Amino acid sequence: NPAGNGNGDISGYVISNVHYNPGNDSAKIASVTLTLNAPATRVNIRLSDTQSNWYGCSNVNGNDWLCNTENASLKSANQLQVSASGN
């Protein structure tokens, strides 16, 4: 069962097709979409190395995920950290 947590390639998964979707305010990130190279049952992301909370992601189709980032500040986003686990 794949599982991993980290930046870039993480043990068990490769992350690709990352897109940051702006909110109505261009200084905000409404959501992030990403693709995993294998199926997962749970995916969460953080946008900052100082952020304590994680944003939950929903499976859109196959290995594609949509993560609602609740209009997070673009200015405070300094890294994408992904936590994913498989079946």
C-alpha cells in the first residue's frame, strides 16, 4: 500500500499536474489540483512550512484530486506539502 508525506516525489507516490487555482481575489488560492501516479484513499496538503492545519482533498476522477484551500493567502504559500495514503 502506497503512503507518503513530503515535498516533490514522496515515498510511494509521484505528484504531477499541480495547478494553483486563484480565488476571486488574485492574492488568494481557492484550490489546488494534482495528480498522483497511483490510487489513494486519502490526500491532504499544506501550502506553507509554518502552517499547522492541512487542507483535505477530494478525488475528482481516477488519480486526480481537488484540494479546497479556503482562499489561502498566496503571499504566505512557500511550499506544497502532500500527505497521501493508499488502500
